[in-house]
Amino acid sequence: MLAKLRSLAVLGIDAFEIGIEADISEMLPGLTIVGLPDGAVRESRERVMSAIKNCGFQFPNRKITINMAPADMKKEGSAFDLPIAIGLLMASSQIEIDEPDRFIIAGELSLDGTVKSIKGVLSMAIKARELGCGGLIVPKENALEASVAKGMNVIPVSSLSEALDFLTKNIEIRPFTTDLNSIFNQARFYTIDFRDVKGQEHIKRALLVAAAGGHNILMLGPPGSGKTMLARRIPTILPDLSLDEALETTKIHSVAGLLDTSTPLLATRPFRSPHHTISDAGLIGGGSYPRPGEVSLSHHGVLFLDELPEFNKNVLENLRQPLEDGKVTISRALMSLSYPARFMLAVALNPCPCGYFTDTRHKCSCTPQQIQKYMSKISGPLLDRIDIHVEVPALTYEELSRKSPGRDSNSMREEVGNARALQLQRFSSEKKVFCNAHMESRHIRKHCNLDKESQELLKNAIEKLGLSARAYDRILKVSRTIADLDRSEEIKSQHIGEAIQYRSLDRKLWMG
């Protein structure tokens, strides 16, 4: 007898439908799974066999063939255990289900028949809603995540027996629902704030400019000057995530298996800070069956690279594509996937190997050759893609002992929101430009016109600092953001002057 069921698999961050076919024939006993299954899918044989027996059913002692269509798409993971087990029981006539293709089924089985959580459920729920099925049967632990896809009947089950009782109409399970707006609003909370940072007001100003225009930023300073502390608070001043942005970000974390079951929706902007020993695949994404990397996990958020020169140079060079295109393309023999990677890059580094080259209170023990070698680990093309370079000095005793709180994140976020609103209005007719950092040459020519005084100031800076063409564009973009913060339609000389100050690493002192 032949049984057919529907399931879903995830490719990239989107799901696609999988047809599960179970056929039992009078031949020598055995179970064969076809349709490009990976190791986890092939191992489902043992899990399914034990689960069926431990739930009081008989495992068919005949030739069993499981086909997973489409056959040319690789299947991976353990989410097919539940539909395979149900299909086997249907094919062996141990259960009878009316309209088996009405529901889409996904879940991993333990040996005792318990249904365990799986990855990528949000993507599955969104796809199931698009397919217009009668409901999505998922593990109970994933029900909250799946319910984020409004308009989808989510049926939570905790065991194979419960799923069978529901499908055979022996019990009724009410669809799991949740108040998405309530969850979204309650989760918009940061536990850190810029008011915790003492001093460093000019650095806060630079971070404000960076957040307002979506610019990448580099912070250079001695150990203990607060670079990491400042970077961790950047998400608190970025505009709140929209619901669409939150769904896209949550899908990436769900596919990567990083979503907490108690947090069905990421309502705050992600902050990722990988260690400097990270590999190419860890940062960009990849593997035999590609997985999203740190650049994708920080989508719509902040990617922070601390101690930048300590990262492998080849790893850093891989950042060029996502910084320019806002996505990462991973090509393999069997497939080519694209992951979104539109993030704000924040990096921090010491000015020299010992860290005290710019610290007036500590003597630097490095030679000029050591400093040049240390700084040369960062390529010029990568530096050109970072709009703002700012020096972070060590704090004085007066700044450390100051009791008055610094500027808080809420007031800074309000300024950023006002500037971003101007940019959204300015680029309303553009599909891929949402802030000043995304501007291309044609946008710069249109929106960054300078008066004679500003042109002269920029000309002198370029000649003295030896700035590249890309650095010239960066200065214009940053100056446009500074003008937006001042609510000025025109870019004035003071805006250009401040933007030039944010190119400290272009000085020959640092580049050797």
C-alpha cells in the first residue's frame, strides 16, 4: 500500500515543500530512503522503528521504500521523522487518516515516541501559510515560534501517539495562537544604556552619526578605554525593528538553531561579536550543507569585530561582498544559496601591539616597524569600506569619578530616528537604499552638492591626507548624515569638517 504526506524542508532561510511517500511491498525486509537524504535523514530509520514499537504499533516486517520528492533537492535534518513514521503506519494499514494531505507535518522523534523540537520552524510556518494548507503539525516546543506566522493553524503535539490520535480524530487539539503585537512590544527592551558610559562624549557623537546614517565605524584606542562597552550599546540607539525586519532576522536565527523557545520573535537588533579565531565559514557562512554565518546572524543589527588585526586577513577580506551588496552568496556543487547580510560593522583595535602608542600615561614599547606591521594587517580596501574612523582616548580620573550620568540611549535613538525618517523620505523611490550609507555614486551626485567653501575644504583634505576615491565618497556620505542630524537640506562646511575628522586612519602616521 502507498501512503502520501506533506512536509517541509529549509533551504537558505526559506522553506520548500517535500512530499513523503511510503510504500510497502512483499519482498525481503528492509527500509530504503531515496531522494538525496543526508546522514541525519538516513538515521531516521532507527528512530522511527523504535518510536513506532514503543508507541504500541508494529514495525512492518517487509520491504519499505520512503521517497522524498523533489528527488533532486538534498534533504537534511531530523524534521522528517514524524511524517515518515505516520506514513509507515498508514502504508501498513495500522491507521487510517482522512485527507492526509490536508496537514503539513514536521518533527523529530526520540526512541520513546516523544516529538522533539526542530530548526527553521518559522520559515516552515510562513511557507505553509503560503501553500494554504489546513494546518501545520509541529513539536510542542516549536508551537510559539510557528504561531508568529499569523493566519496559520499551528497544531502542537508532544508525541507520535498524540499526533496519530489527532489525525484519526480521536482527540481534538486547538490551534496554538499568540498575540504577536504584544510579544513584539514586550520584547523591545535593552538591558544596557549609553548613560552607563562615563565621558567619551565625542565618541558617542561619532556613534550617533554612524547609527543615523547606517555607517560602519572603527574605534582606535588603548586597552580599557571603553571601545567594547561603547560598541555593545550601538543597537540601543538604532531605530526599532519593523515587524518585517524582525521576521526576517528571526528566520535566520531559527534556521541556525539559535532561537530560544521562549523567544519566538527577535524584537531587538542583533549584536554579534565573534572571536578573532573564527574561520571563513563561521564568519561568512558555509559548510557542506550551508549554514548562515555571523554576517547573516547580525542582519539588521551590528557585527562587532574586537581586536581587528588579530583576525585572519583572508577572513577579513571576505567581508567585502556583504559590505557592498548586503548579502552573501555561497556556492556548492549541488546548490547555490544567498543569505541576507545587511549589517552595521563596528570594529575596534589597539594602535600598536602593546596597545599604548596613543596613551599619554603609558610608555609604548613598540618600534615604528612593529606598529607599521601591526596596522598593515588591515587592508586598505577594507578600511575604505569603513566610513568613520575615530580615536578613543583613555579616560581621566575626573571622567571616571564623575557621578552625573551620560547621555541616555533614548534621546540618542530619537535623534537617529529623525535623521533616518529624512533619509527614508529622500530615498522613497529607491528599492535598495534605506539610509545614507547605502548610497551609490549617482545618489551622491544628486544629494551631496557642496558650496564653494565646502569644496575647497574637502580638496585640501584629500590632497594632504592622500584619500582614495572611495574615501572621498565616504566623507560625502557622512557629511550628508551630519547635515540630516542638523535638519539641514544643504551640506555646509562644518558638516564636511566633522566628516573629515572621522578619517583618522587615513593619515600617513597610521598607514606607515
